[in-house]
Amino acid sequence: MVEEANIKYILTIFDNIRALNPKEVESLYYGLSSVRVIVPSGEGRSKGALSIACSEIAKMNKGKIILDRSDIGFPGRDLYEAAPAIRNKYGPMSLLINSGSGKALIPLIDAQKLGQYITETGNIRDYRIDVVTSDPESPIGKLGSRYGSVVNLKGQVTYENFSEIKEFRETGILTDIFELGSLVLYQAIAEAMSKDASADAIFSIIENIFKEIQEMLEDKNSVEFIKRIVDDLEKRSLCFMGGLGSGLEVARMTAVRIGHIKRVLGDAVYVIRDVNLPVPRPGDIFIVISYSGETEVVVGWCKNFKKMGGKVISVVGNKDSSIHSLSDYSYVIYSPYIKGEPNRFYLKAAFLLSPLPLFLAERIEKRGLKLPDYILRWYHSIISII
């Protein structure tokens, strides 16, 4: 049943993408193609999905300059102050926002500040706000419509009961339908940009991505890999996750979701390099994501974790790599990569690990443990999709 539900929500993600308005996608695509700089903005897993794709765009031969608001070198305290500095130093810019609700505070403030600057200067040629959201009528959606583009991507779940809204605000919504869907859209846009293709190519690229993800998730080795991780997550142990660059973003997207379920067992999930990390204990697990499998710092983490008696689990793109050989078990995602072009590895890794909380919730329920109501509501909403 769990495997069947997993396939269902993956299908829902791609059904939502296929339902996108081609004109909205075209406006977003050509808007992003016209600028030199992209400033990504979002919160939580939505920001993670956007960051993974922006990393690929930055590394393309025909890529863009990516300026993250969290960088210490960002040229201003806010977008109002930074906008002229970015334009003078680099060229035209897009504030690219990924927000399912269209109400997330940080991107909303970013959009308001840049919108204020555009209004005061009247410069609509060098600055734009591009938005992907599930609510075009939200505050952020309206700013995208006014100053750039807005794409309506289904996926965000709305709860009418006030107590549920409060509960989810505090704990987060576990489903990744919007986040993973937006990641696919941005990846397809990056690949189309890399090829100087028309906007029409985006939907054919999406279908190709869907085919590859289906093949990966139907692979018996991937099913066995996920089940083995669930076996380890079910045990009383801490879970650490890590990687560098896009690998770190995949780790964060996955960790926050697993953390909700592990908390039921009295355990916790940590992301390497975050603050207040405890010292690993024998029996703890470390899930690492790395395309090359040779990143020196990450290899060092794996060696140290093994020395402390921990278990290393990896998702890599190279079966002959050091991280693969250090791992207690590993899954290899074959993702042919040409330097200067977008790589699908991290997108696939995000999809591969996305069913983990669903499998773990199913396992805990079978063991007779009671899950918190907010997790049960999420779990049953996912298994009833379609």
C-alpha cells in the first residue's frame, strides 16, 4: 500500500505540472532569459527546491549570476537598497520567488521592497518579480502579476479549521507536492535555457524527467534502499544528513520531513554544519548526498562518522567513489553530466528520498505507536490522493 501511495503522489506532482498554463510558463521563461541576475527567495523546502535549480543555472555555460539574500556579500540590507547596486554591477535582475502559499514573510518583504523601488523609479526594464505559487491571488502572487510573471502551480494544501492552521504553522506541512513540482519546473527551465530552446521545449523536458524518475522509483534496488533506511530510522538513534551545495539542500529538504516522524520515537534529525550538532554515537546514522562521491570534506565526514561507530548511508552518482566504498549501503543515481549543462542528479535524489516519511509513518502505525494528529492528517491526505 505504501509503495502504491508513493506512486500516486508522484503522479499527482506531474499531473499538476502538466496542468500549468503554457502562457504563464512562457512568460516566466522569457522573463528569466532576459535578465543577467537571479535573486532566489523563499522559505523552508520551497527555498531548497529553488536553490537546487539555481545552482544548476549558475554552473551553466550560458547561465546567470545567482545572488542569494543570505550571502554576506549581498549588496544591501534589503532589495530596495540592493536593486541599484545589482543593476549597476551586473545588469538586469529578477527576484525569483518560490512560495506555495504566496504569503511567506521573507519573500513577501523582498517583493514589497523591490516593487517599491520599481514604482518609484519607473524602471520596469531592468527589474522584475517572477513568482511560482499555488495562489496567484496571494500578496506575493499579485506582486508577480504587477511586476513580472506568476505561474500557478497546484500543490499547496489549505486548511480551514483555525486550530489546524496554527498547528501546521508551528510544525510545517509534510507533503512536498508543491516543492518537488516547482523543482521539476525550474530544472526544465534551466535545461531549456542551456539549449537556447523555445518555451515549448519545457514541457517535453518535463516528460523526460518524469520518465527517468519513474524508472528510478520502480527500480527494485531503490525500493530496497528506501526500506533499509526505514529499518534504520525505526531504531532508537539519531539521524544526521549532509552534503555540500545542492546536496546540502536535498539533505535539508529531507531532514525536516523525517524529523517530524522521528520525534514520535523520541529521536531527532540533524543537518551537518548546522549549529548545536551533538556528537554522533555508535548506532547513529548519517545519510549523505554527493554526485561525485569524492568531495573531500564530505569524505572526511564519512570517515569520522565511521570511526565513531555510526552507519553511513549514501546517495551518489559514482559507484567507484570513495563515499560509495565507505558506505554501509548506497544507492547510485546514474545521471550523465556534461560540464556546463544542468545536472539532474540532485533533483532525482530529492525524489528518491521524498517517500521516507511516508514509509516511516506506515511502519510506526503498524507497530501500534500513536502518531500526532497533524501527521495522521498529512499521512491520510497523501495515501488518498487520486
